[in-house]
Amino acid sequence: MNRKDLTRKNISDSFKALASKLPFDKITVNDICGQAGMSRQAFYYNFSDRRELLVWTFRNDLADMVRAIDDKLTYIYDNEGPYAGKPYFFPYRERSKITDYWYQFIEMSRANKRFYISAWAGKDADTLHEHIFTMFRNLFYNEVVERARDFPVKPNDAEFLADYFACASVGSYIIWVKKGMPNKDHVSDSLFTINHDLLQDCLRRLGVVD
């Protein structure tokens, strides 16, 4: 990590530490600065607000998990800004690679269980929801296009399927989190298998694939 990322990680780790002791919505920028041992000016130099910190924390946690399989997993990332170098979405390659990504996403959530359960119950959950939905929507859109690469697929159909499967995936994930993240194998194996098979059936019914 460069110096700027190390500073941001210190702020993020302080945010997480506070979330283990305080109600999520009660944590202020002053609390985070006190925990991190830095000024408010230093905080706002790195993050515009707490919502941006929450998204950075999510993307950094995900980056830590995917590094373990980085030789097999490709991800798209921003080249500049606070999220530079952090995973944003994962292009379609083949089923095993998407499975690797989905498992890492679930494992990342479990590894930071208390923090994310608190985050999804807090007032900033809509920020996290919007970010993760966009990530999944891009993933499914690329998968639709890749699977149908030798067949005509209407842009409206690709957009609809991407929206539908992103909603289903993120919605199921949020329910799992709010239940306390029980039985991770169910949400990781079952949801992926259902999505994979159902998407293929949808494409077949649309006459896109045989």
C-alpha cells in the first residue's frame, strides 16, 4: 500500500473498531478521528464523508480477499480517486471464476461479520446497496453479453436480465446478512447455482442461446 492508502486503512480500521462498540449511526467523524489519532482535516483530505469511507472500507475488504486468488480472478477498478486499485466489478470469464468471486464476496462479509451487519442496519445502508447493486449489475450484464456473443441479443433484454439478477442476488445477500449470516454455504452455493441455471433458461426462452 502507498502512504495514502495506509492512512485510509487506518481510518477504516478505526471505523470498524468503533462499530464493534457503538451503534453504527452514532459513530461521528470526530469519533473516528479520535480513534485514528488524526485531525478532522486529515479525515476530509482522504474522504468526503462517512458514506465514502463506508464504500472504501467495503472495496478494500474485498480487495484483501481477492488477492488470495488474483492469479485466477480479474476485476475492473478505478484508476484514480479514493477507490483507485480497489475492485469495482468482475468481468465474465467462465463459471469457475465467477464462483471464486462470489465465494470471496461471501467470505469477506463473514470475516467482517459484526461490521457489515451493523452497516446494513444503519442509515448509510442505501449507499452500500447502490454500490453493490451496480457491481453485480455490471457482472451480470457482461455475463449475458458473453453467453450470447454468437447470437443477437436485444439491448433491452440484456439490461432487463442484468437488473433482474442483480436485484435477486443483492436482495438475497441482504436478507442473509440481516439474519446474522447463517450457513454461508447455502447463500454461496445455492444462490449461484440458481442464478447460473435460471439465467441460461431465460436466454433460451428469449431465443438467444440453444
